[in-house]
Amino acid sequence: MATVVTSYEPTFWDKLYIPALFQGLMLTLKHMFKKKVTIQYPDEKHVPPEGYRGLHRLNKYPDGRIRCVACEMCAAACPAHCIHIVPGPSPWEEGKERYPVRFDIDLLRCIFCGFCEMACPEKAIELTEIYDFADYSREGLWIDKAGLLEIYELTKDKNFYDNSNEE
Amino acid sequence: MDRRGIKSNFLTTTVESAINWSRKNSLWPMPFGTACCGVELMAVLAARSDIARFGAEAIRFSPRQSDLLIVAGRITIKMMPVLQRIYEQMPEPKWVISMGACASSGGVFDTYSVIQGIDQFIPVDIYVPGCPPRPEGILDGLMKLQKLIEKEKISDYSHPHSN
């Protein structure tokens, strides 16, 4: 048994399209007074919450020694094999005997999974909240020990994107 | 015609800066989204991080109409000829953004079939790290590309990577 479908027959007002036009314009007008969702990126930056996995850093003890003992647990845990460590004897008298002579991370290969952070027994490597670091070359995104320690200085006290303390 | 012989003077530098200004503020991207980065690329176009603020919202799926190739996602050996062909179909001047770990270096996919970085086959101007990068990462890459375009000279008018 076939069902009879009666389609909507447009009235005179429908055919004018003017009410429909104003309906649409009203919607636009309504959105003009709503809260804007766009984040004006370079001027206003999203502040990631605690635990965001961005650019890496190498932590230091308060006296300036590097926490890392070059056990290479992070390099072993890394699924992308982007951490390259050259261990050596520590130059400091106190503390652990080993320390990384070189500690390089290929940021282009890194997938920011945080496994290195979890594997680290010394809480030396950590992922910070920095998320915008595009570059012009592959070499520019190869971060070394000095770079990682610099990131530590930038992020140790406060959130990198949090400007609330500055005037 | 060899344009390298043109000496820069007041006229050429003024025209140059005008052309560069208009080029950098009207990049038309050709998205080559082959993986999850492609989905994140859609988020860049959406209202929250509105790429239209930088004049690059006119996404063209035709390489002939675009001047910015955004490679988002892993490229396999089988896909590379397609990407190369799309790159060659784009008119000069053209720029390439390699988005995410997979396109830039292969990422976790260190296998026989995945290209370990598209820069082995096509020139790349901007590398955006991340898996996938945040929309802000792409916008940062786009702003860095705009700085690169600003510096282009009329004397080497063709793209620095092309012959």
C-alpha cells in the first residue's frame, strides 16, 4: 500500500522570501551581541592547564646541578626514538656520578606522549605547556641540553603563557 | 627572462613590498590532509582559532588556485607521487608547510612504507612540530611564513627553491 506524501505548498509570503531573509538576519544580529569565541591568538594566548604536554625541559636541583643521570630510560621508553643521550662522568663533587654530556631531542619526531616523563626515575625530564614553536628548518627543531635547560628557566616559576602577574 | 639582473631601486622596492604585503595576507592553502593532522587543520579554520584573521581561510582543493600547500599527515611511498604532482601543479610563487611529526620526519612510523620527512622530495618552508600541533602552532607557523614572504626580493622573483 503506497503512502501518499503531500508536500508543503509555499504560500505567497513564503514565495516573497522576505520573512525568511529577516529571520536569517535576526540570527546574525543575535550572534553579534553574544560572547565571541575566537581567541585572538598572537595577542591573547590560550593558557593550557596543568599537565599539558608541550615542549620538553630538563629539571635542575636548586644548587644548579642537572637532575638527569643519563640512565637512558626515557630514550628506551620513547616510541618515536627521538631522545639521544651521550652519558659521561658528572663534573660535580656531590650527587650522582653520571650526567648527560649531550641530551638532544628531535622535536619533529617527538609525538609529545609523555612516556619519557613517566619513565624518568629522577624527575629530570618534563613536558611543559609551551605549544607554539614552528621553525624554518629541521635543524632549528633539534633541541639540545642548553636549550632544554633554558626552557626550564622559562617555565620553572609560572605558566609560560600566564601574564597575570605582570602589571 | 632573467630577472636576476634587475637592480633594486625605489620603484622596485616599493612594488616589492606592496606585492609581498598582498601575498602574505592572502595565502590560499591547499590542504593535503592524510591523517589526524587533517582534522586538526579543520579546527584551525573554525571560529575558535579563525585562520581568516590572517587571510588564509580560502581553502582550495584545486592546486591550480592555491599558493600554500599544507601537508598534514603521514605520506607513504605510494602517496608521494600524488603529493609531488600536486606540488608541481601549483602556480608560482608557492610555499609549503609541513604540519605535524609524521609529515615532517615520519614520527613514530619509522617503517619501510612511510616517507621519513617530505622535505626529501619537495621543499618545505615551515615545519610545525606536534602530534598533532595545536591550532596555535599552525597559526604560529603561518605567521613565520608571512615573515618569510615579507623578505622576498624582486631580483630573485621565482621561489628560492625552484630553478
